[in-house]
Amino acid sequence: MELNFSFLGKYWPMFIRGAGTTLILSVFTVVIGLIVGIVLALMRLGKFKPISLISAAYTEFIRGTPLMVQIFFIFYALPQMGLKIPQITGLGFDFPRFASGILAMGLNSAAYVGEIVRAGIQAVDKGQTEAARSLGMTGWQTMRHVVLPQAFKNILPALGNEFVTVIKESSIVMTIGITELMFNTSQVYSSSFRYFESLIICALVYFVMTFTTSRLLGVMERRMKRSA
Amino acid sequence: MPDSLNKNDVILEVRDLTMRFGKLDVLKGVNTVVRRGEVIVVIGASGAGKSTFLRCLNRLEMPSSGDILFEGESVVHAGRNLNALRERIGMVFQQFNLFNNLNVLDNITLAPTLVKKADKAKAEEEARALLRRVGLEDKASAFPAQLSGGQRQRIAIVRALAMHPDVMLFDEPTSALDPEMVGEVLDVMQRLAADGMTMVVVSHEMGFARKVANRILFMEDGVIAEDGSPEQIFEHPKSERLREFLSKVLH
């Protein structure tokens, strides 16, 4: 057995571009996941039962079905029903393909983030809400200025883990042809036939991304702890 | 307070208030009025319904039946108006409940700027003036976690005062404090009373009740069992229950 990394001279830009796409994909996924997740949590915790049930049903369904089914559903099944994401020309990439991937990943992540946010909100002492309401603040003002900031601090570690998970799981969108890190790696080994070396490089690049992310979040956490 | 005061002096009127938690009757028909400028201390054994009664006054608890009128307006049936009523009813909690995510100054100015749309600079100026009155002007940029219980409670009082309430409710304000910090909080409350603030205080501090209150309500088993001046309550208790209670707490 011998290792030969000389193919990198020709193919290294593939790994870099793939990693870039993976990161962009992951950031958009987490942003969508967080926004939709907060909405799901607020729906779930609200007093209006039907809305709360919709949120619970969504969460259960998304968590109970495979991510790949969801991705294929948005990329292949919805366009068949006429729900097409329009092509935007001049971007230099296939917008509907990329948007489908982000949307599916984001809506999937939202189901998990929603549960994280819900737990974070419930962990904020009830006295905080009572104090705000007794001053005449509305429910939303209380949520926005008192509860959510404290909930966010509680859940930052869990959100960080979710970001790391998303970076890794985004490799699945290679199945709809998004040229992220895993897809590009497969391109490299099928032209160079260096499977072992390609996958080692691929794994290392993933690891650098996840490790850096969790370190950065650790720093942020410590900062927030100091501030209050 | 003499009965000759006219009806306009009534700030809170409580009518047949009842409260059920599951099978437990916590309040069984409470009737009373609070007049402007009165300092009322509510005493009684734990479980008598004191805190529940107080928390009904600004509807942190929804009573099962009965009504509360704040200057003639129903608190119980207030719809969208509830927040406007709460602005004028300040509340201080046993556990302080300062906003943990905000520093002292922001704790005080948050509600005035959000609810009353007060100018931020003016609100801060007033907050600093209030902090000076309770001797904590140097703590403006501290976070709640960095303060002692006594300091937190004084700031909680200032936070409520910044809304210019017509009446202040105190729910066992010194019960969570270390003994050496009780005095500094009671001092602030006593000065507030001297300034003419209308106050309803649930407390076990009998010394404070005797010195500062002009009316004492003794609650027992979900009703107001006795209602009178400190002198009547402490020197001439009418019921055996009150005598028993006093003999336990005064030693």
C-alpha cells in the first residue's frame, strides 16, 4: 500500500470550493433553522391550542422522516406539482438546486432548533415574566426584551452543536447535485482514482470546519457569561 | 383612615374575591378597600392566602370569581386595558426578579421607554436620581448577579417607582434576604410611606407593620379575619386565632 497525494496539485481547488459551498449552505441553513425554530417554539408555547398543535405536528413529522426524503421532496416532488423555485440567471450557479437544498435543510433543522428554543424559553424563571408584565409590558415586549435574550444565552451551546451537525449533514445534498465538499470529493476520486487520499482530505477539511466552529462558539459563550 | 373620606379616595376596591386552585379554596370571599395614601400590611400564617390576594390585585393571578376595581375600573375584566392598569400598580417580589440580562440602569429604564415611550436620556436621568435616593447610584452599570439581595431589592423598588405608580404592592419583600439586609430595604419602604405612597405589603415584619402601617389586615383561611389599626390588631386582638398568631410571631 502506498499513499500518493500528488493529485492534490491539480485538484486542491475542488476541496476549497467545496468547503466554501458547504459553509455557505450551513450558515443559511442555521439562519433559516433559527428563525423558523423560534416561530415554532412561540407557536408551541402560545395559548391558542390549534396553532400549538400545528407546531407539534410539524416537529414530530420532520423529525420522524428522513432528511433525504425531505430534500428529494422539495427538489423533485414540488416542481412536479408546479411549485418551482425560479431560476435566477447571472449568479454563476444553479439557483433552484441550491435553494432547494438550503430550504430542505433549514426546514429540517428548524424542527430541532424549535425544541431547543422551547426548552430555553421554559428554563427562564417565571418571575422574570411576572416582573415585566407587572410593569405593564405586553407579552411580546416581555418575550423580545427579557425572555428571549436569556433563553438565547441558555441555548447557545445547543445551537452551536446544531451548527456543527448541519455542517456534517449537509453532505447529503450531494444527492441533488449541489457542488459542496462531499460532491466535489466524489468528483476528485472518480477522476484520480485516489479514493483513500481524497476521503482523508475530505474528512480533515470537515473536521477543521466543525472544530473551529465549536471553538469559536466556546469563546462566545464565555464572553456572554462574563457580561452577566 | 377616617370614614369621612369621600369615595374618590378609594384607589382599590376588592369585592367577594375567591380563588380556587384545583380542589383548594385559597381565597373564600375577600372584601376590602384601599384608600389613597394608606399603608396596609397584610399579615397571617403561611397558606392563609396573603400572597394570592396580593397577586390578584394586578392580576398576576386570575381570581375565580369576584372583582377588583382600580379607580373604578375592573382589573378582573380588563381586556386590552390590563397593561395600562398594571403601569399604575407597581409590584415588588420576594425574589426581586430583576431582569438578569440587563444592567441596573436598563432594568429601571426598560419599562418606561417601552411602555410609556419615555425619552431614553430622560428616563436614565430619572433612574439615576432614584438610585441616589436608595444609595445605589454607583451600581448603575452593574448586573443583578453582582449585587447583594438587599441591593437587588432596593433596585427592584426603584424599577417599580420609575413607572410612577399610584399604588405599590410588596409581596414579602424581605423574606428572601439575609437578616442583616432586611433593615436597608425596610428603610426604603418606610421613606416611601412617609412620602405618601399608597402601599399594600404582605410581610412577616411585625416591627415594620406596627411602626409604618396605618391599617393591618389579618388573613386567616382565605378571608380577612381582622382589619384594624396597628394598635387594635397588636394590643386588642379580637379573635383567638389572631392572638395565637401574634404570640407565635412576636417571640
